[in-house]
Amino acid sequence: MWGVQQVAVKVANGGISPLLQAGLRSAGAAILVFAWTWLRGVRLFERDGSLGLGLLIACLFSGEFALAYWGLDYTTASRGVLFFYTTPFFVALGAHFFIPQERLHRLKVIGLLAAFVGIAIAVADSLELPTSRELIGDGLLLGAAGLWGATIVVIKGSRLAQVSPHKVLLYQLAGSAAGLLVASPLIGEPGITDPSWLVLSCLAYQTVLVAFASYLVWFWLIARYPASTISAFAFLTPIFGMIAGAVLLGEHITSLLVAAMLLVAGGIYLVNRPPAAAPSRCARGIPRDRR
């Protein structure tokens, strides 16, 4: 779902301005999340001291998708998904400084280096193109990834980690909907220029399947299974994104871009892989009675 989302955004950008599209997506998903929590009896408006932090992650979420949707107006979906899913590297760096129990270790450092080599290869690939338009889009998507990483670090390193995931998600969706829908006319976006069935279908896909259903399933999985194990499946997103861009949009995938994707995916794996535990004395052949 997340890989195909980049294609859906790019297609819908042809008929709906980027900020307006992102705002409509957030607004629709927020309504669905609110209805879902109301039907399930989840309490959202208890006093838990999370409002200030909720507004902060709403601002980060707004900036993230403003940059992401703008960026996909400049670069290809295949390239966009590569840069957008560099987020785990920003999370690893932020967690090292702000979450004491998640310091960087050697494997993570190697993973970060591999990932940034992959990004450098992807940038070098874009330099072969006749214009610098893709570079602008790549930079915007990389900025969006940084904001997404900052959002995750704020959530994991604050009291929001103990707040209902439904409420955390609603903070982001409702806050970004308000900000993006107001910002769109203020910056002079043309709005909805081609409300074709394809454009509206792509918007519906993002709203219902991605921002509502997949995010709720993601939180449900994280609450019940080891986060590192579940997060590993996100490594497949750039692969699916590149395949979707090639199959659905006819985008050309170069050998350099494939190499960049492999390095980024490998780097994400190393960043999220826990360090090997030192062998116990028994494992080294020391009898238990002499420990």
C-alpha cells in the first residue's frame, strides 16, 4: 500500500494541487478514524497532558506531507519512494541523542553509511538527466523523510508513547488537515483542476486504504508484536514503489537507481538489526558450577 501510494499521489497531483490533496486526504482519514474509535468506544478526549505534544507532531506531519506532495510534483514516483523511506536513518540519529536506550552501535553506523552511499548514487543518477527538476523533488522528499523521522522520535521519546495510538494518529491527521487546507489557498494553489474518476480514485485510495486502514493496522501490529520485527517489512516499500512506478506510470528504472535502492534497503536492515549479544560463559565452555 505504501509503495503504490507514491504513484497515487503523483497521478492525483495532475488534477488536485499538492497541499489541497494532502489536506483532503488527512481530513477524510481523520473523519474515518474518529468514526472508528467512536464505534469501538475508544475515549479520545481525556485530560492526559498530551495536547502540546499533539500539536507539535501535527505541525511536523503537516510539513512532512506538504514537502512529500510537492516533491512528487517534481520527481518520479520511483525516485520519490527511495528518498521518502530514508526515514529510519533520521530516526536512528534522533534516537541516539534523545532516547538514551536507543544509542547507535556499530551495525547501525555501518547501515547509515551504506544508506547515504545509496542516496549519493541516486543523486548522481539524477545528474545525468537534462534538467535539475528531479533534484528539487528529491530534496523535498528527503526533507519530508526528516520530518517523519522527527515525528517518530518525539512520539517514542515523550509521554505520547503511553497515549492511545488512535489519539496520536488523530492528532496528526486532524492537525495536518486544518493546516494544509488553510495553507493551500493562502499560497495561491489553483485547487481542483481535473476531478476525473482516476484522480478522485487515487485520492480515495490514499484516504481510505493508506491514511486510515493501513495506519490503524500498523498501530495494531506494533502493539502486539516486536516493533523491530514488524518494521522490517517496511524495507520492502521502496521495492514496491519502484515496481509500481515502472508498471503503472512507465517510469524508467536505471541500474544506478536499483543499486541505490539495494544499498538503502541494506542500510535500513542494519540500522534496525539489534547488535549480537556477547556469548555467555557457559556458551564459551565454562562449566556452570565454576561461574
